[in-house]
Amino acid sequence: MPRIVRSEIINPKLLAPEQRAALTAALYAVHCEIFDGVEPAAFARYVVESPAELTSIQVHRNEHDAIVGYFALHVFEREFNGEPVAIFRAEAGSLRAYRGRNVNAPLGLQLGLRYMLQHPGRRVYYLGSLVHPSSYSAFLKFFGDVWPRASAPTPPALLSLMDDLATSFGLERVVPHNPLLRHVGWRTRETEAERAYWAQCDKPAGRFFVDANPGYQQGHGLVTMVQLSFGSLLHMARTLGRAQVRKPMQLAYRLMRQTPLGARLVRPRIMAYLREALLFAHLPAATLQTLAAAATLSKHAAGRHLFRHGEPGHDLLLLVRGAAYALATEADGTERIIDQLSSGAAFGEMAVLTGEHRTATVRTASSCTVLRIPRRALLPVLAADAQLHRSLWLHFAARRLDELVHHLGSYEHLGQPERRQWLAQGTLHELHPADELTLEASQCLLTLTGVVELGEAAGVRLVQGAAWLELTAALQLTARSAAKVMVLPAVAALAQA
């Protein structure tokens, strides 16, 4: 598993000019894998050559001593209304595989406490112009008293201070009437799946940020402020402490669940999770009890693999709480996100339905609670329940459609939500050997399993397994084995629906 093995704290003001230049180049190289929209000179002014009175830069390295992330914290000393004020600002970025581990928070806590002890009575604020919902969510986790927030309007005096401070740092308004939206220019590199995840996010903090800053993908920042006090830093320390305390408790919990008594004690909770899941909510209590008796519940920290591409698959997974990435490995070894999973998502159905090995890698993006339902327990339920059977096969079809068309030029304009809408207009056919279908010109055919024969003017063609065909003429399809196929309308029909 990718991990940070060493972090060092650097004061750039103590470096020689050539050392600062080398540090800037190294950090900017990592930055460009995370963000777009910032030129090297602007990055240097923000991060390494900042005019702040105090700057500390934490550099994170992996087991190969490569830089995989950075956290730059600056303290600007200003005067407002005749009294000294300290403004903390920060820039941070981590490569995707190293995110979600709270590696920067301890340094922020340490430097905040040190500064406040050295300057008793001075007002201290953190001011950010946040460009991604994950950053806002992290602030709300560590500091309950964050402005703006969904639970209360920002007090006018505080709003005026935020406006004045943002302007003093050269951040221009995006629109004249909103003092909290500012031009930043930093755009987080996101995949289609990540954008779809945040657009549909059910987490209150993420939802609020997207609603308050709908242009974050264009580099707009949401001015965000926290007044730092010993109380707010204590809240932050408690949040960090709870995460550490949970680790041995989670280990003990896992061991307890492996005992017969532990399995019985956790079963009501598994039943509740199954009832909450859309796939299983309609099942009768007796069936849910059967599944709950066979299922296992586990908790995972961010960055853990739930399964890897090519591994045998023996269970369906339900993401009870948290977020995870589904990843494909490219020919050059790099990983590409093909889906981002949120609470309530079911995945791993391909291996359950077909017995094939895992076709993707799934890694947690945050701490997660995962329910695993063994294939041996699920297959009898699928055979007996038509609704679950159909729903799971449609899940399967959606993933196959994503795999087969996302890279085709004629479908590049379709995001994942549009592809799901398109799939909903199609018809799933479960064919026995010798069953026939008449397909019309302009329809699209998604074959899922089995072998089918296509009778075309040029002759007969056999198609086995997963395939995608755009039909230019009517043809006859004949199943040569048990097969499952979907027939979709032409993509042009999507705009008319």
C-alpha cells in the first residue's frame, strides 16, 4: 500500500536562493499532478517565496524518497481597527494515493498553539479561499465553528472582515454581489467519476460547498474563515485523538466479530444496513436474516485496498459509510479513476454474477465501513427474487457500458449521469440457446455474457462476452448459449427523452 514514510519541515527563509529554487521546482512538479491553472512564478510566490512573516513547509516522502505531498503554512501579521491580528493561510496538495490520512493537521495544530502562546491576547484567524469540497469538509471536521456554513448565516461584521481580508490578499471577486467567491485559479485535477461524486454528494459539508461555490472547477475559491482559539485547537486535537484511539478499538472489534458470540451481536446492525440499501430494502425479513448471517462487517482506513484487479471475487460489497475509488491500471502502470463510490454503493457484482476475477481495483478514499456478502449466500436469493436479479444485472450493465464506450469519440460528451440515463432507456434481454431478437438499424447492442450470432448482409458474426456494437442496418440476433444482452436506442434519442 502506498504510504508516507518520512515528513520534514522546512523554513524556506533559511535556505540559500539556489536551495529555494530547487525546492520550488520539486514541489511544483508534484503540484502539477494535483492542480491546473498556476504558473511556476505564481506558485513560488504563494508557497515558497511568500511575503508572510512566518512560513513552514512540510514535505512528505514515500518509501522511495519521492515527494508525494506538501503543506505550506504561512502567518501574516496585519493590523485591523488599530489592533494586531495574525492571519494563517495555507496551501497543500497530496497525490491521490496518499490522501485522507490527516498528515497535515498535526503541524497546523502545533504551529497554531506555539504562535498563540507566544502572542497571548492577539486575535488569530485562519483564512482560506478553498477550491475543492474535500478541503471544506476537512475544515468542518476539525473546526466546528467555520464560516460560512449551512447551519447559520455569516454575521455581518464577520462577513465584512472576511471581505476586507480576502481583498487585502489580492483575491478578486468572481461576481460583484458575493464577497465570498474569489478568483484563485487553482483547479483540482479530477476525473469524470470524481466530478460526478461531488455533484451528487450526500455529505452535508460537500453539498454546501458545491452549492456555495458552483464554479470551483473553474478555479473559484470560497473564502472560509476560522477564528483560532485554545478552544478551537482543543477541538482539533480531540478530533485527531479520536482517530488514533479508534485504531486499537477497531482491531479489538474485528477480533470480537470473529467469535460466534460477536457474530450474533453484530447481526442486528448488519440487518439494519441491508434494509437501508436500495438493492436489498424490498427483501422479506427472513431473506435479510439469511444474508446477515453470512455477511461480514469491516472498517478500513483511507488508502486501503478492498480488492485488486485480477483477484478472484467471492463476494458483493456494500459501502455502508465512506467513499472509495474504482481504479483501472493503464498500460504504463498509472492508475485511472473509473468510478467513485459513496455511502450506499454496491460493487463487486461482476465477480458475483459471472465468477470472473475482479476487473478493477477498489481503494478507500476515506475511512469506510464495508459489508461483504458471500457469493454462495447471494446466488440463491438472486435466483428467487426477480427484482434483485434485475437490479444487479443492470449494475453490471452500467459498468460494462462505462468500460466499453467512455473512450469512444462519439460518446465523449456523455458524462456518467448521462450514460446512466441512456442505459435506463434500454431493455435487458435474458436469452436461452436458440432465442432470437430482431434488432433495428440505429440501435446499439451491449452484450454482457454468453455467445450470440449476428446475421448481417455480409454474413454471420459470432460475438462472445462483453462487446459494444452500433447497428447501421437491421439484423437478426440468435443466442448460441445462455446470454444476456441490452438493446439501447441511438444516442441521439437521449437528447429527445
